[in-house]
Amino acid sequence: MLNKFVLSMAMLRMFSGSLEIIAALVMLRINQVDKALIVNSSLAFVGPIVLLATTTIGLVGMADKLSFGKIVWIFAGLTCIFIGILKK
């Protein structure tokens, strides 16, 4: 039997991967660089949201095994990742 947290994380990643494939097909269909760039930019918004959601689900699943200090360190690391991604 699959762990419900692992299943949720995997399903979210499959959804995200499906969006990537659909976006690639849309880019091929529209065949215009400017519009393909808009589609690509929209994926840049989805990626961090999926990262945050899957990490949150995983942390909730492990909450009973992690100390508060470790959870703080994990969120500090995620914050650094987002600052690095979003910093211009």
C-alpha cells in the first residue's frame, strides 16, 4: 500500500510534468517565438509553486519525525532557493 503523502507528492509531480509536455505541444502548435516565450514564462510561475507544494506535503508527512529546529532549517533553505530564483 502506498503512503498517502508519497502518492500526493508523485501525483503533483506527474501533473507538473504533464503541464510541461502540454506547454511544449502548444509551443509547437503556435509556431511563433513571441507566443512560445509567453507559454514558457507561464511555466516559470508553476515550477516554484509545485516545488513548494511537494515539499510542504513531504514535511507534513514527516512532521512527527523532525524536530522544530530541523523544520526551521528546511524552510530557511527553501527561502534561499526562492530568493535565488526570483532575484533579478
